[in-house]
Amino acid sequence: MGINMAVMGDLTTWAVDTSNAKCVVLWGTNPAQSELRLWAALTRMKRDGKVKVIAVDPRQTKSTDIADLWLRPRPGTDTALAIGWLNVIINEELYNRDFVEKWTTGFDQLKKRVQEYPPSKVAEITGVPAEKIVEAARVYATSGPSVMPYGVAIDQLGLNGTRTEHAKIIMRAICGYLGAIGGHLITRPGDTNHGGRFITEAELCMMERLPMEARRKQMGFDVCRLVTLNGWSLMAPHLERVYRVPAPVTVQIQAHTTMLWRAILTGKPYPVKALIAWGSNPLAWAGNIKLVYEALKSPNLDLHVVQELFMTPSAQLADYVLPAASWMERDLCTNMMDFGSLLWAGEKAIPPLGERKDIYEFFRGLALAVGQGEYWPWKDTEEVSNHRLKATGLTFRDTVEKMVVFPDHFEFQPFLKTGFPTPSGKVELYSSILEQLNYDPMPFYEEPPESPLRLPEVAKEYPLILNTGGNYRPMFHSEFMQWGYGARERHPDPLVDIHPDTAKGLGIVEGDWAWIETRRGRIKQKVRYNAGMLPNVVNCQASWWFPEKPANEPELSGVWESNANVLTLDDPEHCDELSGGWCNRALLCKVYKV
């Protein structure tokens, strides 16, 4: 999010015109599991011979199986691979010269930087043959409009996450795929819908009531500066100048997650006395959950409240657990955190059962209890939505009937009239905002914090490279682990993917339970062969727990048995310096039979 806004002032990573694309790059994503609409479009287009697919993934999946070209980099080396593509595109002059000359800054500096990453060197770093690197870059740059749909794996690389995304944004820009039919769309917040402009979330949240002194206490303010108030204060004026609406507030109010747990334990940078969690089970999804457990059990935490559907491991440690309305029991009307002008709406299927409340009612009740009722005059989500929609002449019910309300004046290339919402009004290949924040203004590669090259002595004991994730789709994060809903019946056990030859060398066969161990702990999962996996890489599924097991300490519904986040690395010094993301991938591990 932050790097998109810094470089070009828009979230084009998420807005892709796949149906008109000539090439689709699946980089760190497996839409066969994670994005079924994209997968349906891709398989249809492949069948009709309308698209080329490039997959970048060290693990074989259904998505890599349909690829015309499949690159398998060593985990954590994606930034080097992306800059290697840029090297080919620039040196072979495959870029869109007209767009680069008119709508970018910093091309000369970029050209100099990419000379440090010739295909031969990138091949040594990533393990991808140089000829495949060149071929992939050529296919992407010359096929016509191309897209790179968002892949969550990149966000989980730690040190190299944002740098990889930075290089990908630059690729889209210099190839002329921004605002192109079949490319990445400009989301453009602030447009009218149905003749009027709805009230944004930023206009509702009253940020002006929070003193700047308090905002500067945001955890991570001086660390992951790009995605805190520190960086946002540099980006917001340009967004407001171009789009004429208040800038989104989301990153101005977030605490850096790994710093939060440490603040509870140490009182630094300041004490954290209370925690309210909703729609969240950090003992399953957060990195290094042993530390999370210590924080949630700390006597320093005076109050821990959870609003949940189920008694999750995190809820089992709470002082109060309040029943939450499910997705079928709550209304929805959203413009995706103010980053666009599309409106989505949906009506609850049934009223909330029992004492369940949606999140708006929960926080409104809390506000009324502390005397803030004047700021919460709307009794439920429908009333709030009607208030936001008033200028459009629509009601919440009207919007539900439409499901999606499109902007009145969508343009593929609005920058032709307004420029980009950046300091220069152009896509900044050499980012002036990153420079002001004392970051390198251009992407570069650094060895992952746990890699065979950085830690050769550790690699002797932990010789394999661990990726985590790749869950069965209905089990998003830690959902639907319960028996009786259908997902667990279809996918009863956590699975670790391993190459058959690697497994054989370890005395393991498919179906065995195996220990996966890092320097932070060990878990067990059931072995599944993956003949397309890199032989020195294993992939274990994330966020597992077992609701059928005792819901009390020390078991906590089996959260310690198979949860990959026992293994992950969240030390602040190894997190992404721009976004704060921690390391769920490219970790050193060993595997042995239970």
C-alpha cells in the first residue's frame, strides 16, 4: 500500500483489468486457491488462447501448471529477480519510451541501478537460469498490456517485501501498463457516484480530534516510516490536491504489530494497558506466537477484550469474550478504505442471533458508555450508510440492489488531466518521498535474514528453506478449523509440501507426520509430496489450531502443535524497514519424522 502511494499515488497493484490482458504474471500468488474469480478468468482465457501466463513460485500449484513460463526462485530473492527483469527491459529498450519521457522521473538513476543486476548475477542469486529471466522479461514487456495481480507472499518476505513490490510498480510504469486497457487501473478516489459524492471514511473518523502530539506516538513512527504518519504526512497533500477529498487515514492509526507485543511486555516506547481484538486471532496468525502468548498473559495488560464467532486460542486468554455477528448477519457498504470510488454493498441474510453484534454496534455501545453519543447518532450500519450516501440520492437499500455503484466518470488515464498525486505529478521511479524518509529511493536486494548465504553455520543444522502459507482456501488465516462446517472434513490435517527425493533422503514417505523445526521451535504436519517443489525448500500451512482439543492452558486448542507461526521470525531488526512486515518465508529449518 505505502510504496504504491509513494511512487505513483494510487493502489494499482490491486486494480487489474485481467479480462483484457495479454500477459498475466502470477508472482507469489496461487489464484486457484486464493482468488477464484481471477482463476476462472485465467483458465477461460488460456483455453481460448488469449493470454500468456508467467508464474513465479518455488512450489508447484494448479496455477503454475497453466503457466507458459514458470520461474522457481530461491525463497526471499524476489527483489533481485524483479530488478533483473528491469535490467532486461531497460537495456533492450523494451519499455514505453513515450510514457517514460512524459510521465516519469528518475529514469536515468534507475537505469544506472539496474546495471548492478545483470541476468547472470541474478541467476546466481535466485537459482533461476539467466535465459529464463531474459525470456520472462521479454514476454512481459512485449506481449501487450500485462498485469501482475497482488500476491500476499511478497508482503511476507520481511526485508525484501516492499523492495520487490517497488520494482514491480516500476515495471508496470515503464512498460506503459498504468491506466491501460488490459493493464493496471487507476482507482481514483473522490469521483461522484449517481450524481453526488458519498462521505468518505476519513470524513467520518474525526482524526482532527486526535492531537498531533498523540499521533506521533504511533508505534513504528520512526521505524517503518513509510506506512506511518511519518510517511503519510508527505503523501497526503498530493492525494488531496489531485483527488480533492481527504486522504485515507488507515496508516495514520496503525501500530506496528511486532512492536505492540514488545511494548506490552517492556512498557517501551510506552505502556500498553488494554487490547480490544475483533475478527482477529493473533495466536494463530501473528509471527513468533510464543512472544504473542507472553504478551497476552502479561500482568502489564490490564484488560483484554475479544469479539469473536468462536472460542479461539486468543479468545481463551481474554478477560471478556463478546459474541460477534457473522458475515451473514451484518450489512456492508464500503469503498475499500477510501482508496477508490467504487461502492460495494450487501445486506445481511438474517438478523444477528442471540446477543451477537456487528462491529459498528459494538464500538457505538462503547462510545455511548463513555459519553461520546453525540458523535455516533446512527444506530446501525444501515443508518450510517444512508448518511454517507445522502449526496448521491441513493439509500443503503438502493445500493444493495445494485451491489456495486460505479463512478460517474471513470477514465482509464485520469493523469492526462490531473497528473499523478506525487510531488512531481509523475510516477517517481526515483522516489522523492522515500528519499525524504531517509530510505534508498530505488529498489535493491539484500540477503534474507535467515539464508544459507547469510548464516552458513546455522544452515549446517537447518539445511532446508521454509516457506509458510498456501492454506486450503476456506481456511483463510485460522477460520473453519471446526468439524461440521465442511472445510475440515475435506482438509482434516495440516500439510507440509516437500519434494519426494528430499523426503526419501530424510526417511519420510507421503502421509507420515514430520517435525518442522527452526531456531524458534518445532511443529508437526502431515507430509505431502510436491514433485515440482525446489528440492531444498519445504512449505508448511499456516495458522493451524484444533478446536476439538481442550480449550484451556497449556493446550489452547492445540495451537502449539501445527501452527507455522511457532516457527516464524518477527524480530524488528529483520522486518521490512518500509512496511514493518515480518518474515513468514525464506527461513532456515530442518525436517524429520515424528
